[in-house]
Amino acid sequence: MATSLERRRLPLPHDAREGVLPGDAACPGCPIPMALKVISAVFGEKAILVIPACCTSVIVGTYPGQSIKASIVHVPFASAAAVASGISQALKARGVSDVHVIAWAGDGGTADIGMASLSGAAERNEDFIYIMYDNEAYMNTGIQRSSATPKGAWTTTTPTGKVENKKDVARILIAHGVPYVATASVGYPHDLYSKLQRARNTRGFRFIHIHAPCPPGWRFDPQYTVRVAKLAVETGLWILYEYVDGKLVISGPSRPFQDPSRRKPIEEYLKYQGRFKGVTSDVLSEVRKYVDENWKWVLKMATP
């Protein structure tokens, strides 16, 4: 007879604990191993990860001592989508259909340095999954701002706070007309799991944008990674949705927050993070406006 613990466990095709090994080089509270465990649960060892220069390059270690039971190809900063395209085409030419190619890159290697090859792969509808884990700065090289850094956030290159809004990479990929785009969060692993499953069962170019709070870069206590991730959703700053074959559907965790009155105050999210310590009331008003405008676009696009 199954124990209560066994009954509570998800019926995963692969045990994530077997695919992502302990003792890696991640910082305490790092969201990257959290997300990689969900990926491992969905794909097992039937995956080739294409990883450009980023925190993950350090976290997984070097062959033969890497911390993930999957094939890994380390590539230069700008080339993740191009290399993933080539590997996908090569597998197709050899008749290999049970291995999934996954480009796994940070916001710097996606929203900035890798944007050209990313756009090219999307325009060609290359058959692989691109996952952007978004810790909202160049964390591995010293916490410099990226185009995914939100307005008002401190970084080492924006010491008084970034003045521009965050680049919406998922919306850019939707504009390419690709088969599948989704936003996700490490605070909601079940939602991420279901989206990875859908991506696995879809052909063509697929893009998943994962919100990934970084304790040292965002200046919060490592024990609060999941809390901060959930607050981003609960305040409406991060909206979870899927875009499938031209239709946008708001994901379960975000549905209650279509109603602005149900969203938590933005300050609840910002107060945990030292990077927002100097935010003024004017910037706070602009952040609220940014949230409202994002929701207007999502609700306009959403399938009734």
C-alpha cells in the first residue's frame, strides 16, 4: 500500500532528484537548480542542453563532473539559438526523434546578446525549445543591468536605479508567430511542469520565459526566493500565460489577479529586495502604470 508521502508525489515520468545532483556551485537560494529539476522531471536524460555563458555555465560544472544528467553543449554568449538550431537539424537528418534540444540561457544571453540568433531561429520556426531564465541582470559577471532589468532596480551599472522598463521578450516572440510561448515562475513549479510538458509535445519553435529571483543580485535573504517569486505574480508584476497557435490563455495562478483589487500592493514585492531600496514615489507610480498596461495587453489578447 502506498504511503501518504507516495500518494502526494506527482506522477512524474522521471525523478528530478536523480537528474539534478546535489553539491553544485549555485548560490544559496538560487532559482536555477529549482527550474532545472522541473526540466529533469519532464525530459529525464533525453535532452541536450545548449548553454551560453551565464550563471548556469558555472553551476553545472565541467565534464565529467557536471551536476546534471543530460548532454550539455557550452557555447559562446550570442550563439545559443544558432547552435540549438544546428543540433536539431542534425538529429532530424539522422532520424533521431526521442531527444529534445533545449537552449537554456539567461536574460543577458537572450534579451541582449543572443537576440539576433533567437529571432532568426524563431522566424525559421526551428524545432527546439528555448528557455530564458530571467534573473533580470548579468549576475555572473557582476550584476550589471540588462534590458530585462526592471525600472528602478539597482545594479552595478545603474547605481541610482534603471530608468527604462523591462523588455518583454515573450511578447517579442509572440510577434514572430511561433507555435508556443509561455511565461512561468520558479514559485509555481506545477505550472512550469505543465508548460514544459506542452512544449515537449509541440513541434516547431517553443519559448518559455521563467521569472527567476536571484538572492545576491536582488539583495534579499536566500530563504525568500519562492516568496519573492510568488509575490511578483500576486502583485501582477509577472503574469503567467500560454500562447498556443495564436491563442493566449492566462494560467491558473494569475487568473485571480485579472481583478486589480485582488492584487497585493507593489510595495509587498519590492520591500524584500535591496535593489529597490532607493525607489521614489514617482518611480513607484510608473511601475504601477507598467503593471496596468501589461494587464491591458494580456486581457486584450486572452481567449475568452
